[in-house]
Amino acid sequence: MAVKGMLTLDELRALHENDEIDTVVVGFTDHYGRLLGKRFDVDFFLDDTVTGGTHSCDYLLTADIDMEPVPGYSYANWELGYGDFHLVPDMETLRRAAWLPRTALVLCDIEGVTTHEPVSVAPRSILKRQVERAAALGFEAKAASELEFFLYTDSYRQVHDKGHVGLDPAGWYLEDYHLLQGARVEPFVGAARRNLGNSGVPVENSKGEWGRGQHELNVRYAEILTMADRHAVFKQCLKETADSADVSVTFMAKPHTEEAGNSCHIHLSLWRDGENVFAGESDEFRWFLGGWMRYVDDLMCFYAPTINSYKRYQDGSWAPTRVAWARDNRTAGFRVVGEGPSLRIECRIPGADTNPYLAFAASLGAGLAGIEQKIEPPDMFVGDVYAATELPHVPNSLSDAMDRLRSSDFAKATFGEDVVEHYVRAAEVEVEAAARAVTDWERARYFERI
């Protein structure tokens, strides 16, 4: 079934001939999950880029969040001269960018310039390898990601000029499911829903969340790579829609000490011949859950990639703090929901700051290992997981998660030693930057009293 907003090349040509589209954004995701890329004149894109792709500097898979070149990566560095990689548009992702005038968007895979082989450390490459692994076992993975965000009446420039403090949230009380507060922010959230729906990202619903100015906007589940693409487009669309409206959103995992965090709950199931393999809580369902749970600590850097990510894991906060599974229990890190063909596993551990390609790859890779190794999950937990201090706690910091990834034989075997080395270094960069930073908390605590 055709998805509204998705385009074929013939449709793009027709829209251009009708003077409706003159620009194509050619994008890819970096290791933070951000969309980077170039804007092309549509004629040049059709004549050259469709078949020839384009080049970008390979430092973009190693730069820090401020775009500074960072030493210590094997993939790209000063010694290697920071050459180019090749961007190959995936025409299955061609769509309108409805939030921008006269614009289409296509996502790219990243290849070596001379080898034309996928760059192994690129996030989309990492997920595609796990999709291929699932296919070799006879499975198709379907997934959805539920993204939460905080909305502010300040523009991004005003947020910057305020030093990211004293912001004006779009709501002034906890508004979970409140239709009144939802109506107040409908000028932005409604525009975001329409922009997504007109850009190949089918929308289910939006709602207020458990925070002041916090909201959730859900899109329909899809094949797992398609869902990761939708997730990346979702974040870009919401940020640019906010920017054009002189408001701002954040997908930080924990933007405020006193507020709930922003989650990214991952829903996942395996399918074969059009049937949900998990239905009836099959052996594959149990083993997939067992593998996903066993290796969650090894892959925590893929679920929680920043220093801020770990501030979200607080008891009683709606974010999970311990590794357990339960049926329809929001205190558990793994929540089993649905029944029959809709049965699926929801992992509540990732925050909204996660890179969707890495989080989905980690989830699928661990679950498939569970099936291959026939890993049984622990007994289902009944009750308040927050109160179950005997259960294993999720890693407490990015440093802990980084050390676990570095030493994980499972991660090296599943994703490759080069991938593990690359993302350990990405975590080190964040840890090192945080260690150097003097924070507002430190000034408030020590300026006068020490």
C-alpha cells in the first residue's frame, strides 16, 4: 500500500515539471543520529546524484557534537587525511519534506569512495547487517519507536541566548492525556502531525505526557529499517517545524532535574510469511526476549549514548531502573503487550536521545542471539519493579556502559570489533567532555559555600 508523501522518481520529475519541487535534501545520519547532508537543485539531482551519489567528508562520522574533529578514531583521523565517503541515495526513502517549501528528502547509505562497500561503522549500515542476519534466519523484523519531547515557547535562538536556563515550557502543570493542554499546543503539534503525515511518516496520535510542556507523538510501526528512517525524519521534521514557528523542542533524555525524562520505547516483533512469530508466546518469543535481556548491559551505549541519558533512570519516574520483564507493567524495563498477531516486546530503556539505527540494531542483534542460543528469559516479574532491589540495575553511567561495551565479546562477534572500537571512542568523547565541563550545579553548590 502506498504511503502518503513517499515519491517515485517519476513523481519527483512530474512535481518538478509542475514547478512544485525545486530542491532535494540528501541526508544521512551520523553517530549521534543527526541528519546531515546537502541540498541539491532538483535538475542536478535527477541528472547526476540519483545514479552517481555524492561525497562528504568522512570526519562527519567522528566529529563531536560541536563538529570538532576528534582524535582517537581508527576510521577517520588527521593521519589518514580526513578523506571522503560516498553517499548513495536509497530511492525507497524518497519523500516530500512537507515542512519545507518546494522540497523533497532522500536518505543515504554510506560507502567507501574506492571500495563502494558499506562503511561498517555507519549507523544505517550496522542496522542493515542485522536485518540481513534476520532474513538469513527466515525472519522479518517489525518495529515502532515512541518518541517523547518537551516543547517550549522560546525559540532555539532565545534558548541559546538564555544559556539554556529559565525556559518557558508550553505547559504549566503535569498534563498527561489532558485534552485542554493538548488544544493549547495544537498549533505546533497539529502542524507536526500534518507535516509528518505528508512526508511519508504515517501518524497514529499525539498526547500530553507526564511533564510540563512534554508531549508524545506516535507513528505507525513498519519494517525495522523503514521505522528507523521514519524516526530520523521525525526528529528533523519536529525540530525544523519548531524553528519555523519560533518555538523549540528537545529530545534530551532528562532536560530538567525536577521533570520526567524523554523516553523512546521500542516495540519489536518478528514475522515470517506474513505471520507474527511471537504469537502465542512461542519459543522464538521467549528466546528473543531472553537474548534481548541478557545483552542489554553490553549494548547500553546504543540505548543511552550521552552523559545525560543516565539521569533519566530514577525510581518512580516512569523510566525503568532494573532489568526485568512483565506483562503490561510500566515499571519493567521489558513490557510484553498485545496478543495474537499484535504480540510484541516493548523495551522501555532507551531515551529519546538514542540513535534509532543503533538502538534497533542492538535490539535485533541481541534478540536473534537469544534465538540462536535458545536463551530462556528469567521468570516474569509481578509487582513493582522499582521496589525489587534484588534485580540487576541498568548501568549507572555512560562510563560504566562504555566499559561493558569495550569488554563485550558478544558485541564484537555480533557487530564487529571495528564497530565496538568506534562507539567506545564515541562514548569516551562524551565522558571526557563532561569531565572537563564546569556546570551550573557546581557553581550553585560551591561558589559561596566551599
